Amino acid sequence: MSYVDGFVIAVPKKNIAAYRKMARLAGKVWREYGALDYRECIADDAPMGKLTSFPRSVKMKPNETVVFSYIVYKSRKHRDTVIAKVMKDKRLAKMMDSKAMPFDTKRMIYGGFKTIVTA
């Protein structure tokens, strides 16, 4: 079964174009190194929940929107191999500096997941 890295972040609305540019480069690099799929999805129907929600999870501010992203790999081992190559890629070095990111990296939620059902 495949392996997925998932991310949820809050992006200031004024930074969406910069985020899209960064994500296009990141997606290109991840795919070059073997990721099977790379998706960046902006919230379209993600309301603020009373107890839990995507906006609450990242402490979204009024001038922000939520982005949900995921990257698909063949396996955890494949993911670890791809990530090692991605982290050495010079095209992403400047982007990896948290000060250069178009969002607050301290509010990013992420994790690796084993796929248990594919339909």
C-alpha cells in the first residue's frame, strides 16, 4: 500500500500567489525525485467548527485561508528516499528558510500516513 505525507497550513490571503509559486516548484522537485502525486488544495468549503475544524487546527486568522496538501509515495521507505533527495535540492534551499515561507511554519500540521484503504 502507498504512503502519504499530509499537511494543513494557514496562508495569508495576500500571499496566495507567492504560495502557489512556491508550491509549483516544490511539486516539480518532489515529482522529479519520485513522488507519485503532489497536491496543494485551497479551502473552498471548510467552515470554522465549534470544537474542531481545519481552520481551528491551524489557528486561522480572519485574513487567512486554509491549504491542505498531500504527497503520495510507493511506501514509507520510498518516501524517506525521496525526502532525502528533496532536502538536498538547491532549488529549494532558499525556500526552506522559515523566514522566506509565505505562511507561519509554526502553525503547520503534518504527518506521514500508511494507506489502509484504496477504493
